[in-house]
Amino acid sequence: MTQNKNLTRRAFVQTSLAGSASLVALAGANAASVTSAPTPAPATGSETGATLQGNADSQVDFLDRRWVEHTYFLTRKVYQPERVSQDPVIADASRRPISVTETKSDGPAREREDEGTPRVKSARDKDPGWGANPASAMGTVLPTKDGLVMYYASPHRKENPGGGLIGYDKVIRYAVSTDGRHFEQPVLDLCEFRGSRRNNIVIGMNQLDARGVPLSGPTGCSGFCILDATRQPVPHARGRYTVLFGTSVPKRGSGLSLAWSDDGLHWNAYPENPLTPSSDTYCNFHYDPRTKRYAIYIRPSARPDGRRAGPLGVRSLLSRIESTDLIHWDNERVVFDTDEADAPAQGTVSTGSKDRPTEVPRGRDLVCYGMTVTPHQDGFIGQAQIYDATNGHMWVELAHSYDGVDWRREPRREPLIPLGPAGAWDSGMVGYVAAGSPAAIGDDWFIYYTGNNWTHHFNLTALAERGRMWQIGGARLKRGRLVGYRTGGSGSEPSRVVPGRSVPTAWANRGELLTRPFTFNATVIQLNADAGRGRVVAEICDANGKALPGFSRDQAVALQQDGVRLPLTFGTGASVASLRGRTIRLRLHLESAAVFGLSFA
């Protein structure tokens, strides 16, 4: 995506920030709970005998299993979002021709010859190079009154003239979008980078804030996770926005640091930086008002007494550290790892020095490379980056948690965002989801991820003439539809009936879901469902599961469309509002349909 050179900084501030007061405020239906901090969770029926709460102006996604008592002939399924385009939403704009050997992860090296250049025999003989304008989603996406704003990382390699990596110039850039699909990169004129200030950089290298306090060191900063105090509790915030990032602070060393801003453009460093050691993943954080603690998700400490089993460097996995004041961090514990459902315990990895390597059991060939955690309703969504050590590929899988510590994964371990198809710009690796994803625009959710045309083994999978690139992709799904319960014939899915099996033919495209009892504190019940090719009939029952008079299956008006807020109505004229204050259940009867959750109005 090319930079919008006609958008001046003043116009950008006027149209995008609107005086900074509305940068993240969405009005009415556009207000997204997906990035709000969790409110205190009511006790569930399965835990205490008390009921859940169906409060007005709230929604419940069936990602949360606590609302589902039982299902019959329904399949719980992860619904993959559709990519918004076959191209990146923020692309590496470089187009330099080079000679390369393209190496597929699933096959031998293949020679490629560009016009006017010699054939290269081996990837080791000549490195294919790197894109000139890298873009990584190791940042944050925030909703605005006009759409979205994205902070993203841009790690520019520094090469020796004779070849070989010196290091990286890591900067944080800024982009805006009105539709979630197309992003403009306004010229902010804030930071000089490689001889020019005409760029969209908000933090560069060796940068000082307005008080002269170092914001970043000689290599810049990596990762950029923002909390907005107008959208979620941040009790110790020093300004509207608080950001966590990694950098090296002159004379104080490297580590995770904090900064604050009132307008989202001009940042002020915490003089206490760095606050905790750096971690080789995208570190993101949040505040939980239930525990009154902040949490950062990192990799386990790389020290002999680190809080994980096995020798150093054996596995990539996820830990969490906590703080009560944003300054002092402790209580490290492992919270997420792969298990025997992913891969058996096998494989080796070299540890120790290069001169005297030591072979030790790796643990598993599928490992967790990091996870973006997003507060959602009264829990958390996890978008975990799964790394296959055998071929270097990565993809994103879904997890969820009620406390941010104990994580639940879907039984089939299906990708939420899979690799792109063969030859695609994101066919090598998919991961590093932006904080704030999913981000809402209307009834759509957008997830932004980092895509690569090379594997973690540095093998190119596509677009070899452009070198190895970092780019940002977008994926879209309807609000609240990360997980759903579907019948066997829902949508384009084939029937589950197999000859010789005992599944009744009458149930092949039918199923039933019973919710747990909840106290109804609203006047309208709405269903998030896809019944465009079938129907959903909802009956309202008492706490024991018996249909209430006037609200039975025979009296319900069938839902036969696709929508995220389909109101339940009854032909008898019975008013759902009359049930306000009562403890009820829903019994949903599905035919060639899928259900995703509830909302109350």
C-alpha cells in the first residue's frame, strides 16, 4: 500500500484523531466489547449453583462454554475469518529484481533465473535479500469514530557491504483505515529516518521525548502494545494511552519499557525504564480489574532457575508476569504450551556454544511461539502462534481463558488463520497478531496478522524475486463468530451421515443446544445465528428445562436468515420482556444452521 502523500499532518490529525478525544470512541452499535477489559464474572451454574446474568446491552459468545449446558448432534467448530484480499493490507512496496534460489519447505531447492542475471546454484551462495519496507503486525489496532488506526512495527535490516547482518533499525509506524481493508500511511513529519522526515514513523532510533528522556536506543524499539484508558481501566496510567515495547535504554540496558501519550502521536518515556528483561516474542499486556493486576505475556526467563521444565532453549512456550503498579513485575508462571494432542515428545535441538553444541530432547516439534491476548466479555481471547520446527511454518490457533492463566483450546486444534495458499505472499509464516484484534467496524471483526513469504528456516515459499518480506494481512468475520455450533449440513458442509452408522437420517441436518440457566435482566433476547439455508427455533424454558407457557417450540417464530442480532419472537404475542428478572434457559432447535451466541437489549 503506497503512502498517501496528499494527506498532511494537520489534515490527518483533524480527520483521524479529531482532537484526540475520539481516537478510540465508537458510538452506538460500533462500540466493540472485544477489546474492553473483563468485568467481574458472575458465578456459573456449573460451579456454584448460581445463574449466569443476561444483562441489557451485553452479548455472550458461545466461545464461552460456560453458557452451553449440552448439545445434541451439533459440532463445535472454529470459524476461520476470510482474508479481506489476496494481497497484504500493508505491503512491502519494494520491487527490486534479484537472482535467487527459491527453496520450498516441502521439496528440494529450485533454481530461478531473472532476466539479465546469472543463475544462482545454491541459497547459500547468494542470499536472496530482504524487502526494503518491512511491515509487521507486532503493534496495536484501535477503533476510531471513522474506522481504525494501526501502529505497526517495521524492522529494517542493516547489512555489511560485503554481506551479512549487522542488526536492525526498528521503528514504529502509523496507518489509518475507514473500512478495515485499505490503509493509508500519512506523512507525520515526526521522526527522521535514513535522512528524511517524510514518513509515518511515531518512534524511531535514539529518540528522546519532549522532556529529553530517552524513548528508544540505537536499534529503535520492537512491539507496541497500547492500552487506552478511555476504553478500559488503566488505574496507573500517566496519560490516555499507555504502551509497552522493547528497547535499549542508554546507560540502563535493554528490556521492556513503557511510555504514555495523550494524543497517540507524541510519546513520553517512563523514567524507570527498562522495567523488566526483554523477551523474544511479541509481548502484550492488559489490566484485569477482578485481580487488580496487570499481566504481560512473555517467554519464560532464560536462566537456569527459570520457571519451566527442561534445559535452556528446549521449547518455545508462553509465560506471564504480573504487576500491581506497572513498575514492579513478578509472579512469573508458564500459562500456555503445546501438548500430546499437538505432537509427541520427540526431536532434538542444539544448545550450548557453537564450538561445543549439545544435543538435548527438544520436547515437541510443534511449539508455541507467542500469543496475542485480547480481553473479551468476562474473559480473554488468545491468538496463539504455532511453530512447526520440522519445516519452519507458522500459523495462528485459537484459545480462550476465563482468568488469563488457565487456557482452553479447541479439541481439533484447527488453525484460526492458516497459511496462505501455495505461491501466496503469506505462504511461509502467519503469526504475530496485532493487539486489539479482533477489532470491530459495524458488525464485522477484523484480525491483522504478520505474513511472510519465507519460513522460520529462511526458505522462500513465494515471490522470491522480491526477497524475504514482512507484510501485514487482514482477515474478516462477523462479530462474535470465532466459534459456533453447527448442524451436519450447515452451509456448504457435507452431511455427516455415513452408510452403516447409527446416526438417524432425520438428525443428519438437525441438532439441539440447551443453554445453562441465566437471570434475564433485559427486555429482548437476540441470537447470533446463520439460518440463511435452514432455520432455528428457540423456546424459552424455566430453570429445569421445561418450556414456559407462550414460549414453547410450537409457538416460536422460526429464524430463517443470517444475522448477529436476530430477536426471538412468539406467535402467541407473548412478550419476552415479561420474563425480566426470571431465571430461564433457551433450547435452540437447528436445521441446516449454526449458532454463535446471544445478546440482550
